[in-house]
Amino acid sequence: MKTQDFKSNQKSGDIESQMPKQGQKEQRSNKENSPERSQQNISTSSNNIDKINNTLNSSNFEIGDRLPMQKIQVIKQNSSPKNNVISNYLSQGIRSVRVLTYNIFLRPPPIKNNKDDYKNERTKLFLNSISDFDIVCLQELFGFLNQRKHKIIFNAMKQGFFYHATSPSPSFFSSYLVDGGLVTISRFPIIEKSYRPFKYGVLSDNLSQKGVLYTKIQANDSYIHLFNTHLQASYVGAENNVKATVITRVDQLILIKDFIKEQVKKHREKESDIIMICGDFNVNARPQTYPIHYLNDVPDIQEYIRKINPKEFSEYDILRYILSDFESIEFIDTLRRKFKGESPITYADTYIDRETQQELPMEEALTIKEDLLQKSCLDYIIQLKIPIEAKEVQENNNNNNNNNENEEDDIEEFKMKKSNAQSQSGFVFDYEQVFLEKFFVKNQPFTQLSDHYGVYTTLRYVNVNQKSSFQFKESVISSQDKKNIDNKNQHSFNNASLNE
């Protein structure tokens, strides 16, 4: 959510005291109704549901990072062999991985924007909507004073998401009241995980231990280094509040950048590993500017921004500059790449009324009133291409107790990894398969499952001996199909649902 994550009783005037000193679900577009997708969806017959529930509810089971192997075996035995993702993983390997990021907007009780947030109703509907995905990154799924986080993790396991990682609850002596609200669930093994909390938040965000959640996920012989995050919320009103939230996000982006480099250096297996960060950044990629003096406390960033515009800046330019490690690595915003340099709306969308031709809010039940009609792009899936450095190989060898007699061994290994980078099998982004998942619903007091849209993409497995066939498959979609896909993403509700 953009404007406000929590309502608090604190006064908004003394913002500097909180800051450290500076130094109906929509029809899915082209959901790939192919055999490879159907093979990855877990389905269970009604006769076997009770057996699976009994296994999951056994007294010696606790929610953890994964189910014990014996429990996975029980679910495998009571699942349809044709659609069992575990069986396919072991026997055939994974041909594609679908990744969704979604601010699910499930804040702790009794917080709400309007009359009701319908948290329980939306939770139930969401659980009926995740079977098409393989990895799901959630934001604003808070565990404080409710069981919704537990329920989503628990029920996702029944659908084959046997692995998960979450942002931890704050310690009893912490100044934070709630956790960071981050959850990553996966059909494939999470073999490493780590969480880095932000140093601070301002206004209502100082109640939540927000941060960035890292998971290393194994699929086939490849690894996905996935970072899930939710940055400082924005606030309308007093200029000092707006400035404070912008500067806070700058500090958080720098922390994220350093954390990504640290984890990738520590856990990367090969240069072809996928590195991606997704989540709700609360940074608007659509036209929105701030006065340049907001950056007086971060002179290095300000100096770069002045080269673009000496008077004002786009916060998106800062996001891109920092996460590209100050333009030293390749930064790919998958939404912008798909939509030819444009950023689609993911928050506070609008539509044009047929009769009056007036622009109206697409969603009003959940979105805070101050944000209606803002038409922001706050949610991202970003790919980072970080090259392997000779120093990184040497440090990893030292960490693995490979005591080389001289530097030549390290240099040779570095050259080998670099030369093999183009010939390694692994996953690649299918940039044409990046879409908004709007989660529209009908016959409910709300019209969508969150105040945000989700973003999803597809990773394709490329075998070095079959790379040309993958490239051919990419071109199979006709130009008319692509046009239809774009129309479905651009024309929400087909301008009809709210006029009925």
C-alpha cells in the first residue's frame, strides 16, 4: 500500500526524531495452457483430501521451512500422479517456473482503511487462486494478533508449496510491534534463507520490522536467488513527512543493494544463476517528481540526479541507480521491458465511465481515500545481472577451505566459470511472459483481492543442447495473440464491470 501501512496515534509533525542522522478474479492473460503447465499443478481427488489433511494435522507436525520427507511421500501417494509436481520434479525436471509478487494487504486487526478490509474473505479467495504459480512472494501478510499468515502457509502446503520463508517476529525487547509482513512460498526446495531488517522506518512504519527476505531456491540443477521486500510507505500531507519517507527509502535501497551483493557472493553457484528482487517498493515508476533539495542529506545520490535534472527528480531513477550498484551491473525492470518502456498501474487504478466519460477509481472498498485516482506503479519484478569477479571466486574457495597454493588456481577457476557462462544450462527470463495479475472478483463487497495488483513472470529452463528450440517456442505466439494479451492487461474489467 502506498500512503499508509498502519494507523497510529503519533503526531506527524516531529518526523526528524524518528530518523537517524545522516551521513472476481480477472481471466488470466495467456496462462500457457500447455502440457508443461498442467503437469506442474498439484491436484488431489476428493477421496484423498482427508488423508492429506490428517497428515498435515498430525500432532508432531509444526509449520517450518518444509514438510518432513515422510509427509511429502504421503501427499505424493494421495495425489494424482499425472499432476504431481514432486513426481515431475524428480523424474522429468522443471521446464518453467512462474513467479508471482503480491502485496496481499492483510494488515493486523483492527487496522482498516474504510468500513471493512474483509481480510478473512480475501484470504479464502486468494488460497483458491495460487495453483497456477510455483513461487509466490507476498507482502503485508502480518502475523500479529491473527492466524492468517499461518493459514496461508498451511493451506499452500496442501497445494504443493512445501517450502517457505518468512520475515521473523520482532524480539520481545524490540521497539517494533509487528513483523515485516514478508512471506515467500515455493514448490521447489529453499536451501538457503536470510533476512535483513531495515535500520529504521518513519511514521507508522516504525512499528513494523520491515526488511528484505532472501531465499535460494533450487530447481533442476539451477538456482534462483530471490529477494522479497516491502519499503517505507509514502504519506501525503506535510512536506517534511514526504521528504522523510523519500530519504528513508533511499537508505533502505542502499541496504538492499549491499545485502544482495553479500548473499549472491556467498551463495551463487554459477554465473547463470537467476538473481531477482521483487515486492512493493513504494516507489512510483510512473511520472512523479520531487524537488531536488529533498536529497541534500544524500549528496552522492543528489550529484547523480542533478545530471538528469538539476531542479527535480524521479524516485524511480534513484531506485534504478542504487540497485544497479551505481550503474555497474545490469538492471532490468521486467514490466518496463515487456511494456516497451512504460510502467503499468499496479495501485489506485482507474477506469472511464461509459456514460459520463468521467475517470473513476477502479477499486474503492480497500484503497485509502487519499490515494484514489493516483495511478501508481509500485510493484516490481527486477532482474539483476551481476558478473562473477575473480575476487569472489577466491573468497568462496577460502570459505570452502580450498587452500590453493597460489592465486593461479583461483584465476583459472574464474576463467572457467566465465567461459562456461554462455554454455551453462539454466533458467532465463521469458520477458514476453510478464503480466499483471489483478485478482478481480465478483459478487463480493470488494472488487479485487487487494488494493494492489500482482505482477508475475515466467522463467524458462534452457538446455544447452536445446536452446534453439526454446527460442522458436518464444516466437510461436502470433502478433494477434500478443495484441489480445496487451489489451487484457490494459483494459481492466473491459470498462464494463463497474457499469453493470
